Amino acid sequence: MILTLWRALLLLFAALVAWRILTAGLAGHYADRMPGDPNALEQVMTWAPDHPLALYTKGVDILEDDSDSARALFVRAYAANPTDARPLLAIAALDAEANRSENADALIRSADRLQPANPSIQQRIALYWDQRGDTPTALQHLSKAMTADRRIRRQSFPVILQLAENPASRALLQPIVAQAPPWWPGFFSYAAARADSTEVVRGLMALRRETDGATVSEAERVAYQNRLLRDNYPAEAYLSWLNTLEREAREELGLLFNGGFELPLRNSGFGWRTRTHQQLNIRPLRTLGSKGSQSLMVRFNNYEGRFHHLAQRLFLQPGTYRLMGVARVDGLKTEGGVRWRLACLGDSREVLGQSKIFLGRSEWEDFSFDFAVPDSGCETQDLRLVSAGRHAFELDFDGLLWFDNLRIERTEGLDAAARAEALREP
């Protein structure tokens, strides 16, 4: 008799467990379908009346028509799953609307403690504090959301830029800048490209530099210098670049920077810039005959098209100069060849001078050309290795060449013959 009773109890328990598994499984199945299936919510409520997501979703659905019933559903949803902050945010919104601000604030803080790294929760908390007029706190939570979700960064950059463009509200960004969040360099580059004025970008950089122990990133420096150059402040851009150079880089300073190619090509400021291309390889390497430990290798791998992928912006004062260097051509197969060309950047795009053409094969040999920087319209200059040919059949390249010991020196002056020679076409 006792054994039979125990068997009956076990069967009943097993049936209850199976029923719970079945109902939970069906509720979960329909819960997964709720975002796109309008009938799924009622199915979840049928199989699991206390399902937290269903209670929350039902509350959202009836919120406009019956806020009291919605609040009750939110309370039940939170009781069913105390780890989900969404019901707390919903109740806080109702309390704020009913002028129960103290209670609403407490609920928002509880939601923050529950899910401090959830980007959507942090974004909603930021909106709440913004509506309460507490912009600094809103920014802190928005920063958390932006740190966790790149999509929120893209949405929020224009909003933060609006704050930055107003001198009165720009100071509100200081606590954020002091934390150096991972999204800040991206925002600074965005602001440097889109801000209404140079002064806005200067102000943002000042906030960054005022932070104790701040290390301005390479991306920020490049964006800042590019904006200064775009707005025609070359001297300020040059000083900004100069002040960021490390000791070993300062040793490579001259009228032309890193002409011995002992340092990496960093694509910033007034240093060498390269454009990547799958059929090009441009980098410093050790080779026989280098003046120092490295020379610059330019390798073409069946490259087709106009070449202009290596350049340096110069900051030369008006006057006369000579560019000098050494080159070795290791079997550069091309009809047109390449040459160094120097032109103005500014109001004028005048070509100031150009080197001999490099093609074929040669050992290390010196080259040079003279040029003059005019008194106006040429605040900075562009030194660039370019295709020398003009026709399509001259723009195919295969092979490599090397450059080393490039430098620029001032000269006493150029006579008419020297000026003509500097611009002479072959």
C-alpha cells in the first residue's frame, strides 16, 4: 500500500514537472516571437501568466489607455525578474509624470545599479536625467552607453557637438574628457571635420590638454592639425605637430622631416604620408648602400594608373632652396617613370620644381633640383613622388627603387636659368 502511494506521488510529481517544462517551453517559444507576432503576447500570457517579459510588454501596450493597470503590470514584471531594469524605468517615467520626482529618481538609480553596462538602459537613463535638467549626469550615462555600443556613438556625436559649439555648455564635457572614454578620439575627429569654426576644435583640444596626465591620441592630433590646415592656420598646425614629436623624431627635423627614413612613416602632421594600395609597398628597409640604417623602398607590383601615393607637407618660408637626395633604381619597368614634384598648397597650386625621372636600372646616385617659394599664396608646400608620364601607356609600373638622405637647404637665390631648369619637362 505504501509502495503504491509512493509510486502515485512520484508519477504526480513527474507529471507536474513535465507540465512546468511544457508550459515554460511554450511560453518561451511565444516570447521569442513577440517582437514580430502580434498574437504571441496573448499566447505567452495563457501559458505563463507571470512571464516577466510578457507582463512588461503588456504594460507598454496599454500604457496610454490605462496607466494605472500598466503600472501594476510593471510591478509584477519586476517582481518576476528583479534583474531586469526596464520595468523600473517604466515605473520611474510614470512617477516623474505624476510629479513624484523623488521616487522616480530612486528608481532610476536602482535601474543603473542593476544594469550599469547595458547600452540601451544607460541611454534611457541619460534621457531621463536630461529631461530632469541634469545635463552633467545625463552625459555620464550617455558616455556609458556610447562606450558599450558603437551605434549609439554615431547617433550621439551630433548631440555632443551641439554642446561643444556653445561655449557656455562646452565646459560640461570636461568631466567626460577627464575620463578619456574610448569613444572620445572618434568624436574629436568627427568634431574636427564638422564643427562650425576652428575655435570649437581649439576649445575641445584645450579641454583634453587640461586633463591631468592626458595623452592625446594620434588620431586626435592628426584631426586637429588637419582642421588647422584646412582653416589656413599652417603655423599653428606646424607647432602643434612639432610639440608632439618624441626626442628621436626631433633629431630628424629639418626643412624636410625624416629624409633619411630612419623613422616609421606615420601618416601624420608634416611627416611622410602614404596611401595604401594592394599593388604598392612603400616602407623603410635596410638595403646595401644606405646612408643610415634604412632607406625607403618603393615597390610596384604590376601597378597600373597614375601614381601619387607618397608625400610630405612642408612649411617653408618664402625664399630659394635646393632639394637633394640619393636614389637607386632596381629594375623599374615603365615607359613613363616617376619623379619628385614640389608644388604649393594654399591659394596657389603652382608647381615649384621637380626632379629627374627615375626608371630602368641604376646604382646609388645623387639627384637635386632648385626651387623658389613665392612671397604669397604658398603657405605650405607638397613634396610628392608622382608618375612622370602623361599617357596611359606610360602609367604601368613593375619593379622597385630606393631613396635615401633626402634634404632641403636654403640657397642664395635662383637666376632665370635655374628657375627654368627646376620646371623643365624632359
